[in-house]
Amino acid sequence: MSQIEQAVFGTVEPPSLGGLIEQMRSGDRAAAARFVEEYGPRVRRRLRSKLSRAMRRVFDSQDLMSTFARRLDAFVHARKLQATTEGQFWSLVFQMAEHALIDKGRVFRRLLNTEAEDGPLAQRLHERMSAAEDREDGAELEIAATLDLLPDSTDRAILSLWLSGTPHAVTADCVGLSPAAVRQRWSAIRARLRAGLGG
């Protein structure tokens, strides 16, 4: 169908993913918005599949999509997109969507109010996020970098829930482990993060 026919009949072919990726690689924020519009339902389904029923009580998928859209926009605007294939791009998208589980404001409050044995880690994370605040989306990217220190998806879920202020007993229900197992894994996570973050 020609462009004239599309204009007359109001039918516009959806953009190819490859074309959108190419545009986003050049910093085209409109292409990022178009991707979210066209492919958002697929990303949202992926997010919901990552959330257990218990986790859905803690996180709202629409809020997660809004956070994801902001992060993709900032990523494209900063010309950080390097994916050249659809597979590479989807891998990046789903990683960003998983990171969108974290709300920056809630994390700051959590870190400020954490004491006892979790206190040193909370203080270090708060310092790093505060130092990154002068960069666009710097604090959120700092959270994403912290999550990337954990290769295991269950460990990342436990950290996400801890950052959101979720008690270990609720986290255990969310990730399908016993509270004792979550506490044990959290101790290992805390040690790994303190080593990875320094201090």
C-alpha cells in the first residue's frame, strides 16, 4: 500500500523492529516511544510472567511499564544502545524491565531507615545513589548496576524486594522459599554486594 493510500484510508503499517532499533541506536527518542507503544504489551506480559502472585501484590505492572519506558527513553537519548540484532535488543529490554521492579523513591527511604547488620550496605548504596543523582536517571542506573552484580535471578528478586522494604517473610512467599532460606541467601547476597560495591 502506498503512502497516499495509507493517508487516505488511515492504515499505517507498524514499524519493523529492526528499523526501530536502527533509529534508537542513533538516539531517536520518538522511535523509543513507538517501540513502547507497539511492543509494550509483550514487555508487560514478560513482566507479569516474572512476578509471582504474591509479588503482584507488591508491584503493579503498569507502574513497572512506566518506569521501563522512562529508562528506555533515557538510554536511547544518551545513545547507549549498542544492540545490532533483535535478539540482543530483546535481551536488553527484558533486563531493563526486570530492573524496573525498583522504585527509586522507595529505595531511598528504605536505605535511610535501615540499621543493624544491614546498615553498612544500606549506607554504601545510599552514598552511591546520592552521588549519581546529578546525572540523568543516575540513581536508577546505579540500582540497575547493583542488581547486575547478582547473576542469579532469585537473588536479584530478593534484593529487589529488600530495596522496596519488603520483610523477609513476605519475600519468602514471593520467591517460593522458606523464610530461613531467604535469610541465608540474603546473608550471602549482602556479602557479595559489599565486596562488589566496596566499603
